Amino acid sequence: MNTEPLDPGRAQEVAANLLALADAPARGEDEAHLLRRLAQVTVLVPGVEEAACSLLGPAGAPGPMAASDGRARRLERLQAELREGPCPDVSRGRSRKPLADIPLSHPQNRTRWPHFTSRALVEGFTAVTSVPLVHQERTLGALDLYHQHGRLGPSGIRWALLLADATAVGLGHRDVLRDALGRADQLQTALNSRIVIEQAKGILVERFDCDLKEAFDRLRGHARTNRMKLADLAALIVASPADSPPFPRLRPAR
């Protein structure tokens, strides 16, 4: 088995990318770029020929993916289409352990993944290693390493695990950031609605010489009767001329 460690230059490049993968969302790097980076950096690991990664979509369906070359991309798509192969098994597995150096020509694996193993052998690979992407006990997807049987040693698998973990952290940060931005948008929308409602109340106070409570009661009553959102009604009042419905200015008696 190949136990060749990373040379200093490659080790430095992989280490730098560990940080880049972990803080990608904070730097504005999107999901597609993050996955491409993972696939491209993984091929720097000794023994790895090509790499691909896939995320789980809603309800466990195949999600976004990236690959280091066409062969790995074809194998990743095949697994997604047939739900067969190491990537689906690792993504759905509860153990969250990698499948390391799986010989594709072994009869047991040919029976387990008949379509995948045949295609991978045709593409020139004799083994695959699949590593789960896990964040806070939740499996997000998997990283697949395509190589020759016996050529990927324990050191290479450890590097792959580090890359997968860094990516999972980055994806977890993405979800936290997305939730925070969503809540901020909701708060801003609520604030904007409140501001326009207060503006509309002020207009009705001036038009009908009433207090704020009566102005709000008029707004709320009209909105309910006409099945309108209160904020939409308020925006209509603020944007319309004073003599326009639904609350035109009262004309003085002659």
C-alpha cells in the first residue's frame, strides 16, 4: 500500500485550502465554487487520481455536485441517477464512517454496485474511497476519491477526511449565514410595513381630524372588509392623491 506523505509544497497548498473551505461562505464563495475547490484540492492527495463530491438535496434526493474531471463527473452522475454506489451508501449511512480503498473488481462489490463498478473499471479506476461530509451529526453529502487499489494509504485518507470536515464546516456556516440573512430580511420587511402603516395613520388623522386609534380602526376595518393586507392598504394611501379612494379627503360643505 502506498503510504507516501504529501511533499511540503503540496501539504502547504492543501492546508491553505482547508482554511478556504471552512470559511468560504464568510468570503462570499458560493456552494458551487466550494464544491469545485474540494474536488480540485483532493487530487493533490498522493494516490488520488480524480475526485468528485455530491450534496444531499431535499428529502435525501441528489443535490449539487462537482468533479475534478469528466470521468469522475460521469461516475458521480451515474450514482445520482441510479442511487447506486459508494456516495449514496455513505450519504445515507448512519455510521458516518468512510468506505476506504474499496476494490471495484471484487465479486462482492460487483454485486453490491453492478452498474457503478462496471463503469468505474471502464473509466480506468480499480478502487474508490468515499468520505462523508458531516456537520453537527448531520450528513450533508460525500466526497469520492477514485484511484488504483492499494495506492491510497492511511495518510491520504486522513487528508481526505480533513478536507471533507473543512467543507462540512463551510457548508454549516453557509446555512447559519443564510438563516441569519433570512431573519434580517423578515425584520426589515416588518419594520418597513410598520413605518408605512404609521404614515397612513398620520394621513388619516389629518384628513378626518381624528385620533390615532380611530385612524388605525379605519385602516384595519377597511383591510378586513376588502381582504387586503394592512401594509398594502397603508402603502396605497401613502402613494395616492388626497382625494383618491379608499379614504379621500372630506370636502368642506358649501
